[in-house]
Amino acid sequence: MKILSPAGNFESLKMAVYNGADEVYLGISDFNARNNIEGFNLDTLKDAVDFAHIYNVKVHLAINILFDNSELGCALEVVGKALNMGVDAFIVQDLGLISLINELYPMADVHLSTQMAIHNLEGILALKKYKFSRVVLARETPLEEIKRIKKFSCVEIEYFAQGALCVSFSGNCYLSSYTQSASGNRGKCKQLCRLPYTFYKGDKKLKKGYLLSAKDFCMIDRLKELKDAGVDAIKIEGRARRPYYVATATREYRRALDGIGASIENLKLAFNRNYTEGYFNGNAEIISNVQSHIGLSVGKVYDFKQGKKFNEVFFTSTRKIYPKSTLKFLQGQSEVTISAFDIKDLGENRFVLTTTNQVRKGDTVHLIVDSESENNALSYIKKRTIDIEIFAKIGTPIRAEFSILGQNQVVEGDLLTEAKNQPLKKEEIESNFAKSEYFIGNIKIGKLENVFILKQSLNAFRRKVFDKAIEILTKPSCSVEIKSLPKLPKIKAFQDFCIVEKLSDKMTAKNVIYSPSEYGEIDILAFKNRCIEQGKKPYLDTPNFALKKDIELLKNIIKNCGVGIIANNYYALNLTDDVVIGAGLNVYNNFTAFELEKEFFVAEGGLAKRVDFAYMTLRHCPMKNLLNGSCSNCPYEDGYSYKMEGGKVMKLKRKKLSTCTFYLTD
């Protein structure tokens, strides 16, 4: 099982590589789902790829956003140039771009982004005509479905193991898009889920806090189960995180996979909002009570002394607190963050901190930045060892023989002369071949006579040897001609339709889409008959999330009721032949619409009639997470809502098959 680490900038890339990543993923300019970070561009991408390849680490380029027609040509150009730079794989969301890459750059290795919301075997099988080697499963995919996918498909599986957990179903969050014109599917998410909300039942206030702020993923204790289930690569989220986080998360997962033993404390110190195993074993408790990093709980404030200019905070700590570290003091919803510039160790796990801030006796103390750990992590450098055999014979050039990537190489330097005073020694060669940014030569002497070589000649010889190694390691596997965007194909949008949620709702269009809260055959058959009576064409709106039992239920309903469907996820494409592409499949350009081969409507963009999809799709249960409810005693009914501090109200609705999925809507 491989480790895939994030690289939001070059320093993070180095930390991932030095600490044991097998693969890294990164993005450039506006063409990735983290376009609010430093990232890379076409001028710096080659250096990043070369650096990773020197260490035998693969580079995946994330171009995982939706593209409109005017952007696809530029996206294709990026793919071609990236191939010529040696990029190993492309993480893609847009189906139109996937089809174009398959056609124009068939040598490119495509990975299906988590933004495609693939979470079941049927979703993968629906896309089998496309060339892709790996699927990045939605975070909501449970263990049993991972096993089913691996058993019945030959695709590699990538699964998130560490980092931020989106509260909304991947690829179907439209809150930023609809309220601030900043689409998460376009890499511009405003993370509105991290803001405070108030939970209501009617006009009654039930709860207030960070009610949509999810905990962080941590699967460090589940690696064996993931591996046994068939996961090929575990993914560490965090391109927007600091290099220290990348170093620590990569190192601890490498230690865990290598059986050395990982430290959960180090992971917490790097970043956490409390930890969860997500949906791995079911509909999880994922909601945190915080929105930001809480670090590692180390002690409590036992005294606070107010001064005229400066205050003194006396606290306990199970860890030594170094100067320039950062502490967070928590009590209820209150938090104070202080940088420890003036701190004294009082002994017996007690410390005093001088500050202008106010804290309270009894506050819990959290270490969120440990300056000593950060300095150690960021100063760590790893070099690659190369076995080199050196031949040094009087009257011949000094020669090195080595093998790299299965290729045998011979490199020669200056002519050697007989030594008169200071013959060349093995230790001198070994010391010289350790002077490289990337390599250490594991030297074997094949022939070393009583020879002399100038120091500058030996230095030049070393550089020549390592430059040859770099040349081989960084040579792209292919060279392609940059392709132009083909002519836009003709498409057909779905027209004259309305959506109803209840049988009593008015049917005001020729085509009527029924989006029920519960999928019962009797109810759906009654809807169909009512449509027939009124001369309407009936369609059943399928959920954007469905597991095996849900899909079996839907198949039976569709067969027995004889209705067409609206497909909001790839799994639904093969449920019947009578399909309209729904908003949940995120059609954003002509090529995607053409590939799906059906009439369509959209959630975003202007390609067809836009309908408001749910702001968020929630696979966690708010009744359980916020109200301590259970499946056997579920308090859900119409009337629950979330209210943002700015006044925006979102209604909570439920769709029920074998399990429940919740939606936040107008």
C-alpha cells in the first residue's frame, strides 16, 4: 500500500519526499481544487517533478475541477506540457476532459477524482469504457463497499486516510457556489461549513456552535483493514497545510506501514479538529465542536495573575514547552491563542507564561505549535544512496560504474597520474561523494592504484557522475505534441420539466420529476399513474448516494413501476435506458454532455436549465450527531433547520432508502 502525500508548495514537496511518500499530488494555477494556495505553475512544475523523480517518488497533477468550454483547450495544453515534463498521473473530475485526454493523450495515466463522487461498484462500472487506472473514492465510502469494488473491478483504489473531512458529499456541495458565487467544484470553496450555525426545530433553538464543522480523518489504526480490503494507496489530505504537517503526517504513516510504530500525539500536534474514522464502518459521528486546530491537550491553568502591563499564566504541562511554541487555552466555546516568547520552566511539569492576554483558571492548555518539533522536522534532509564502483588506474581516466533504473552506466573523469606524495584514498572518495544535495555514493573500489588526482578534478568527476544519474531519473517517459481542442459537439438540454416532492404538488410541465423523501413502490406507482392521467411523462429523481441495498431497491422500483429516472450519480446510468442526466452529475461543458449521451440539466453553469440542487448532501446523521438520536428512536420530521449567523436558513430534509441521506435546502 502506497502513501500519497500533499504538496502545496516546494517546501511541502520536500517534506513529503524526505519523510517517505511513495507519491505526491500537487496542482497548478487555477486548474485544481485548491486554487487558493501558493501551489505551482508551468514554470516551476518541471523542477518539482524532477526533484520527486530523483527520489523515485511519482507526481500526480490535480486538475480536478469542472471546466467550461472556453477553458478546455488550456486544460488540454497543460496536460500535454505536464506529460512532457514527466508528470506520472492526472487526477481529473471533469468527464469531458477525461474523454479528451483518453482520445488525444492516450498514454496519460488518469485517476478519477474524489470530486466525481464515486462511492460504489456500479459507479465504476458505468465508466468502464474510459481509460483510467485509479479511482479516488469518496470519503463516504464504507469498508464493505471498498471490498466489493476491489472484488469485481480491476481498478486501483485510493482512499483518504488523514486530514480534513468535508461535511458534504464530495462533488455535491453548492453552498459556496449558491451563496457567494464561489464554486467548490471550481476550486473556490469558502469553507462556510466551518462557521457557527444554530440548529432549530421550527422556531425553537436547539443547539448552537460549529454544527457543520467536521472532525479530521485519521485512519492510522485501520491500515491493515484498508490494505486487506484492497486499498492500493492511502491519501493524506492537506495541500493547504504547512510543511510541518506534511512532514509529520507522512512520517507517521510511513512508520505505521513499515511496522515501526506511529505516534498519534505527533499527528494531533501537526493538525486536528478532533479525530474520526469517518464513514468507514457506517454512518459516523463526525461533527466536531471546533473549527480550527486544537493540537495536543497537555495540561490546565492552575493560576492567573493580572498585572499592570503583563499577566502571568501558571499552568501544568505533560510536555516540555519550548520558547516560540504556540499554546491555545480553551474553556467551552472560548479560546485564546498565545505565542510563548516569555516562558519559564518551574519544574515538576509546571510552567509560567508572561503575556498581555487574558485566560482563566481551569482553562485546558493545548500545544498547537511545538517549536522544537518543527525545527527538527523542517531541518531533516534525506539523500538517495547509489552503489558506485570506482576504478582508478595510472594512465587511465578515473571511472565510475553504477546502475540506475535498470540501466548500467559508465562515467569517466580526468586522466590519473602516479602519486608522488599524496595518493588518492578510499576515504577521500567516499567523503567527496557525500557532497551532493541529493545523493550519497556507496563506494566500492574496483581498482585503486597509487594514483593522484587534483581536488577540483575529483569534484568535477563526482558532479559528472551524479548529473548522469539525475539525467536518467528525470527523463520524461514520453514526448508528445500539444493537441488542440476539437470542435465542440452538439448537445441537447432537457426542456419543459418541473420537480415535485409530494403527490399533491401541482404538475406544471410536460415532464415531471418526482423527488420523494422515501422510496416506496406504492407511492411511486401512484405518481406514475397520476402523470399518465394528466398526459405527463414521469421521472424518478434518484439519490446522489446509494449503497448496494439501495441500488437493488431502486432497480426493483424502476422495473416494477416503469418510470424513467434522473441520474445524479454515475451509478444510476445503468439502472434503465430511460435516463435524463440530473444536476448532481455536474455537466459543465459540451464534451461532458456529449459523453453522457442524454438530455441534461445542471446545478451550476449556463449550459442548460439550472435547478437548485441541495446546498449540501450529508451522509452523517444530524439526529444522531446533534440530538443523540438513534435509528430505533429517530426524532426526524419536517421542520428542522440550520441558520447561519448572517441569517441564511437551510432546511434539513431526508431521503430514505436502506439508509438515510440528509440534505440542506431552501
